[in-house]
Amino acid sequence: MTCDEAGELLDAFIDGELPGEQLLDVARHAGGCAVCDATVRKLSAVRHSLAGSLDAEAASLDLAGVWSAVSSGMAREDARRTSIRRWRAAPAWAAGLAMAAGAMLWLSTPPAHEVQRVAAARPRPNQTVIDRLDSDSARLELRRERKYGTTLIMVSAEGDGQ
Amino acid sequence: MTRRPLGAAFGSVLGFATALAAAPCTATALDVKVTSVRAFASGPSDAQLIGLRPRLRRLVGYRSFRVVGEESRRCTWGMRESFTVPGGRVMYVVPKGMREQAVVMQVKLLDGSRALVDTDVRLQNRGVMLFGVDQQAKSSDGALIIMLRAED
């Protein structure tokens, strides 16, 4: 493998996107070539510094509110388990009576609270909704990436010949 | 006798008109950034795209990305702004408003008089969407990727 050939693949090598055989070829070449080795180190440093800044941002997030929410959730769960234990300890006739009353209440109440439970899905950072799309291009393609919701509208430079 | 009420009425109309004219300037800005990126089948990529590179590769299919133009502008709601794109193309952006944390806008990518893309979109605030122009005749020329970012 030459330096030019390795140079073409270095970005993908750093990103870990090369198939096994090519990964080994680039690694072998960089192991014996000071110039390519230095380039790999430089690219790795940039990648690590970027990852470091993201980690720092994540570390600076205020998660105090999260813990209080978790804590109250745990308290609710504990209370639920305690009440189940009490029900189990109650006489069978009392439990049956309570279940019948509960069923009556459930049947007579409109399920309004169910609607409130449906939480809207959190939008992704690049989520895009396309309300209208027109093109004079010969080719129009819509691509979407799942993780961030990034949308790409791809067209060709050539016209449709009309 | 009638001059005073007339003067007061004229003054209040003038004041109202001035306030109305000044209002859109205070809270109607949208920051739009258009970055043009040339995508190639192979070769190195620009360091500023290092975080986006894997995502661009998955979406676009090319492996190398280089920034060839960048333009940031503060846009006024309802007003059309034009951004120059390499290859003699122009991108027009008309921000229309905010809806559920998304920027509602019309985006038009023109190649001469031909509309390569004419679309109405709702882009998440501070989000990025991409437009790609592929050169079918000469695949070695790669593709042009236009990254559009909008922030209220």
C-alpha cells in the first residue's frame, strides 16, 4: 500500500469504518511510514478533542431535577407495593367487594386520564417535517437518518428534459 | 377649537404607526446558516466536519467532505433571503414562523430559472437539514451538499 492509497482511507480508518482487511492494510502501512503515522495521530487527536468537549458538555449538565423525579417515582412505586401488600392481607370478602366497587367506578368514568398519559415523542435534534415538495429535477430522492432525524433532499443537476 | 383634538388624533395615529413599524424589528430575527460542502468518493475531509462525517457518509454515500462556502444571515420573518451556492445556484429562504419548537419556512434552490427544490418545511429549532445536488453525468465530480441550519 502506498501513502496515497493509505491517505484516501485515513479518515475512514480513524472512524473505524473500514472492513477488516483494509483496516489491517492501513495499520500495517502506518506502522512503517512516519508521515502516515503522524497523520493518523493528528486526526485521532482532533477526534479525541471533539469527544472530550462533548464529554465536558455532558458533565456540565444539571441533573438535579432528574434525581428528584426518580426519587418521587420510587416513592410512588413503594406506596403502590405497600397498598398491594395490604390488599393481600385483607379478608377475601372485603377484597371482592372492593374489586366490584372498582369495576363499577371504572365502567362509569370516561377514560379522560388515558388521553393525558399519551406523551408526545421527544423530537430529534434535526427532525424535519416536509409539508410540500416540488422539483424540476430529473431525480428527486428523500433520505432520512434515524438517530438525529437528519433529512436529505437529493436532486440531480440534470433537468427532466421537459 | 377643533385644532387641538385633530392634532391629538393625528399624533396618536402617527405614534401607533411608528410603534407598528418598529415592532417587527425587535423580536423577529431568525439566524440562518447555509454551508456548502463538496462531497467526493475518496480523499481527506475538513476537520470542521469531523463530527458530521459518519452521518454524511450514511446519508449521502460519499466518503470525503470539504467545505466550499459558508454564509450566515439574520433573517426577518416573512422576508425572503438569498444565499449564494457554488455552481451559480441560489438558495432562497423565507422564514414564516415557529410551530412547536420548529421553524416553519419555505426553501427554494434555483439553478438558473430551474427550481431544483421548492419546499415548505418545519425544521426543529437549531436543527440542520441537507440538500444534495448530484452530478449524474460525471460521478467523479462528486456531489454538492448544502447544509441549512435555522435558529430562532
